[in-house]
Amino acid sequence: MNPAAGSAAPGGSESSPSGPAGSFTALHGALSVDGSVLTDQNGDPVRLYGMSTHGIAWFPQYISYDTFRTLRDDWNTNCVRLALYSDEYNGYSSGGDKEKLTDLVKSGIDYATELGMYVIVDWHVLHDQDPNVHKEDALGFFREISSLYRNHTNILYEICNEPNGYATWDSVRSYADEVIPLIRENDEDAVILVGSPAWSQNIDQAAASPLEFDNVMYTLHFYAATHTDDLRNRLETCVNNGLPVFVSEFGMCDASGNGGNDFVQAEKWMELLDEYQISFFCWSLANKDETCCVLNPGCEKTSDWAESDLSESGRWIRERFIATGL
Ligand code: IDC
């Protein structure tokens, strides 16, 4: 095996851990956080954007080379987020097949790597509310992935999607204080994304008491038909005060994932994200019958979609990705 290929990554072990020569990931390499800005291996600002999968236990069909190729070439995106629910139906810690789910994550990383895309490994805390509920599983999962892919420069670790309910910033912090050093034992420079209470809206609490680690960004999630000026103002204040913010999930509809899209508010969000060059990921890549999904219900294609395969959300966000440019 070519030692440059590094880890014993299954499936994609032939591809270089930083992606094919000339690819986006090969050009930008290992990322780091400089003040509030995500930067590439040359110290230049870099912006990641693309689609989030839906729960991979429910929609495994979109973990495919051709799906990601279409997202790269036809949707003009440079990164994919892999959403692994911890505690919804058949989640990693709630009855799902751990090995199968981990294999799906590995395949997703391998396809992204072969395509020269960055990839976010998202431990999708939601129903569990407090990430400490399944902390042991999270530690086991992140230990496995970060050790297998220790030489990859294209992985970002999102350690808790959306703490909510009774979860406090202190409980998130104590979770992060265990998970981050464990990932860093294997991959000392990996960029790590951290959520905050109230479904990753309370970034002001993180700003008031940031984690002690470097190369960390704080996620802010919005759903445009629900979250408007207040949350935008919070984002702006935090970034202006130097907080590194990363929008690892958003929707154009309301926070239930349904209801109508509000493209006026969504456009305001996009303008703000453009102004600060903040990374952004749309929820979600699936054909479920809900507004947030970018494929029409009934569309069975997993790649090379025609305009008519896309939902209203899909048509809008694809245009937005293309307009963003690389
Ligand atoms: C929603 C899905 C829906 C699923 C539900 C599970 O769209 O199909 O049944 O989760 O509880 C989030 C979450 C994300 C939600 C999404 C829409 O991160 O998992 O997905 N949302 O409700 N935060 C705000 C909205």
C-alpha cells in the first residue's frame, strides 16, 4: 500500500487522504481556524458549503459516489455533511446497527475523499437533548473514525448537532472537554464543530465562555421561516466579537422542517452569510414529503437529477450554491 495513502480507510484506500491532485481538497488541504475565520493550508480564508444528508439510517441510498459527484459538479458544492442520528428511530444509540451505520459514514468519507470534497461527520444529537446522554457511544464512534482517518485532511467533526431542552452550555462544554481531546489524540489539528443549547442558537453562551481548544468553530442553525432578525443580530454580534461561527444546518422553511418556505428571509440570511463568508449547509438531501427536502417525494433517482426532480427547496438552494461560486 502506498504509505502516502495513510490510513487503512476501507473502500477508498487507493485515494490520497487529501483528495486527487488538483481537486478542491488538495488545493486547500488541512483547514484551521484563525480568529473567526476558517482558513486553508496556505492561511487563506476558505468557505465550505453544500448539502446535509437526512438521517443516514433512513436514507442510506444517498451515500453514493454518484450522489456526491452530482452535488459537486451540478450543484457546485465543495463539502457534504453526513448526519448520524444518535437517538431517533434506529439511531446509533437507539436500536440502530452500529456497525452498519459506521460503515455508511466510512463510505461517505471515502466518496467525498475520492471526489476532492470536504466532509462533516455529524453526531446528530436531537431527541436525546443533552449530548452527555450517549457520551460513551459518541466517544467510541469518534475514536473509531478519527483513528481510521487520522491522515485525512478533509474531515470536520461535528460533535453534537443540536443540544436542546434541559442541556446547558456547561453540559455541552463538559462533553466537548472529553470528546475533543479524544479526537485530537488521533488527529491533532482537525477542525471541530460544536453546537450550543436551544438547537444551536445560543452561540452567545459559547462566546461568553469559549472552549479552551483551538481549531474549534461554533455552529449556528436557522430555519428561515422561523428565525429572523434576532438570530441574525446574534450571529453578527458574535462574529464581530471574534467568535468563529459555522452554519452546519439551515432550512428555508420553518423549524419543523415543514410549512412554507420563506425565501425573503432565506435571502436575507444568505446575504449575511456572504458578507461574513460563513460556511453553510442545507437540510436536507432526501425525497421525504416535507418542505425542507430538496428532492420531490417520489423521485427515486439518487444522482443526476433534472430540474423537475427537485422540490421548490431544491431548485432554490441549487441556484444559490451555483451563484455562490467557488
Ligand atoms: C427532522 C427531519 C424529519 C425527522 C425529524 C426527527 O426533517 O424528517 O422526522 O428531524 O425528529 C433540526 C434538526 C433536524 C430536523 C430539522 C427539521 O437538526 O434533525 O430534521 N431541524 O425539523 N433542527 C431544526 C430543524
